Amino acid sequence: ILSKCNQLFQVILFIKKNKKAAAEVIERVSGKTVAKNFLKHYDKVVKALDPLLSWTDIPAQAVYDAVRRVLVNAGIKEKVAVNIALAIKEGLSWFF
């Protein structure tokens, strides 16, 4: 059984290596519009998640915060950024 931290680490790696499959999870969690936005801003999402891979403990809220912050700082509308970040956070347990 994976520890919670190791699970989140594995989820981040999964998202980085499986763009389409990650989008499918996002779609199941939050719908087609959020999945399309996830794909549109995928590179930014990965940029947000990369630094978390060096953490020894990765809280789910940190995933949400990192994704939202990078997207908003990149000029993405707050609502779109929040929807993507929330879908990833809520979908964390769906990835495995």
C-alpha cells in the first residue's frame, strides 16, 4: 500500500507522463469544459506540479494551490484556474 505522500508523488508523475489519460480523469471529475481547459493549459499545469516532486510530504491542498497560482499568474481567468486546480485535487484518488 502506498503512503499518501507517495500516492500524490505517483499521481503527479502520472499527470506528467499521461496527458490524455489525465484529461480523461479530469473529464470524469469535472466535465468536458474543464478537461478541455486542462489540455489547453497542460504545460502550465506540469510547470506548477514539478516543484512539488522535490517535497517529502505533498498535501493535496498544495497541489491545488500550485496549479491555481501558476495558471492565474500566467493570465488564465481565475474561474478557469480554480476549476482545473479543483478537478485535479478532487481527482487525486481517481488516478490509481
